[in-house]
Amino acid sequence: MTIFRYSLAKFIPFQDREECERVRKITKEEITKHPNPDFKIRIIENKEDFYFQFALDIVTRIVEAREKNQKLVLILPVGPMPQYPIATEMINRLRIPMDHVYTFNMDEYADEEGNTAPPTWPGSFQKAMWDGFFSKIDPKLRPPERNIHFPTKEVLNDYAKMIADLGGADCCYGGVGWCGHIAFWEAHLGFEFGDDLEAFKQAGPRIVELHPMTIMQNALHSFSGDWSWVPPKAATIGPAQIVQAKDRSFWLDGYIGGGVSWQRFIARLAAHGRVNTLVPASILQTLPGTYTMLGGVADNVEIHMS
């Protein structure tokens, strides 16, 4: 194969080309092997089974906590979303009360001044969660509204304390963004911390400027490809809330079809690359948790010109 050397585009925070080349070569057969035995990587080939297992993970925790007469504190993402209607159907059919459940969403869009999107805006994560999950749960079973939290501008400064006051999150669910973000904790925020991973892991909720890759990613999957529709900022939890959770369950479903997955490379860099602040999701591999990939995401990273 002809060798063609070049530098990475300057807008990409992580500039270690050799490390990118190393993880790119990790095959689908090798990707589930990791030196941290508590960081469990798995592949689910079928999309329907993927979302069913995600929903089952959520519902199982709800049931087990209730059986133990314990509260359950969950950090939830908007993306993936298809698991929520499946979980709702399980909850309603099995008549599972959720008054012991407390939820904290990871993030929410914000304007250039840091004002978070109202719950009535079509692109709001609050609207997505109510439309796709909470409102579909039988009101007799649904968590009280006071138990359902979003990182709005009004509560953002107290958001970490609100979670901590409940004993911390029992599980943090999430995905991995194209630039390597977790929640909306963007890759370029790593410049603030350099190589100080401990300081990075202690960072909490804030308003952040979205990275260009995140703007394009979210335009692609939520806004019909219209990058002018994606807000410039967001409110987000920090690495501290992810690290401090008792467990982590991350689900990567970024397969578009036709062999195309925007998540295929970043899934490898986050799980197998050098742990660093410029790839925020890389801290997941240092912690106990599960990292589940759809089959199309786990496929080999190859060039396809079509």
C-alpha cells in the first residue's frame, strides 16, 4: 500500500497521529479484549436486540432497587433513544412502580449566552425525554416530577450537589461523541487540564461551547443535516459525575447503514487509546463498567470510496 503522510486537521484536539493509526488497526475480533477486566466490552450485532438489552438493563436496575427497598439514581442520556419506548412498554406491562427512581439527564442545549433550551423547543432534550419516555409511562407508575431533573441554567450550579445529596448516581448511562465527548463534555476542554487527569476527573457541571464535530454529528442525526439548527453551547455534567457513579453503562449505536458508521474509529480511540483529557471518553476504560457496541460500529475501520 502506498504511504501518504500528513498532519491531522488543526481543529481536532487530539493530534497523536501514531496513536490514531494504532487503534485504527484494532479488528472487530480484537476489540472486546481489554487489559482492565472491570471494563467489559461487548458487541451486539442485531439493532433490535441492542436496544432491547439497553432497555432491559434500565428496567432490571429499577426492579432490583425496588426489591431491596432502595432508591435508584440514574444519569440518563438523549442518544441513544430507541431503548426508552421499549423500557416504557416493559414498565407499563409489568406494572413496575417508579416512585423510588430519581433521574438526572446528562445535558441540554444552550444558546450563545448560556441560556438552556426551553422544554417546549422541538430540539430540547427535556422534550425528547418527556415525549419519548416519561409521558408514556402510566402516571400511576411514573416517578414523581420532583424526581426528574435536567441541567437547566437555573439548577446547573447545584446539579452536582443534587446528585451527591442522593448518595451519588447508581448508574451513569451514555454514549460516545464523534470528538470523544461524554455527555457534552467536549474534547477541546482537555486543553484546560493538560495531562492532569486527576483534576480533569474532578471537573463538574458547566456551560460549554460545542465542538465543530459535535455540531455536525448532531446535525446529522437530529436536525436533518441542518448545522444551522444546532445551538452553539450546552449545559452538561462533568467527568466527576461519571467517575463518581457506582456503575457506568455506555451504548454505542452510531451505525448509519450501508457500511457507514461515524462512531467506528472513536469507539476504538475511547476504549483502547491512550487515556487523556483530549479524548474525554477515554477515562471510561480506567473504571468499572460496560461498553456495548452495535455490530456495525465494531466493524473494522477501512477506506470505502463509493
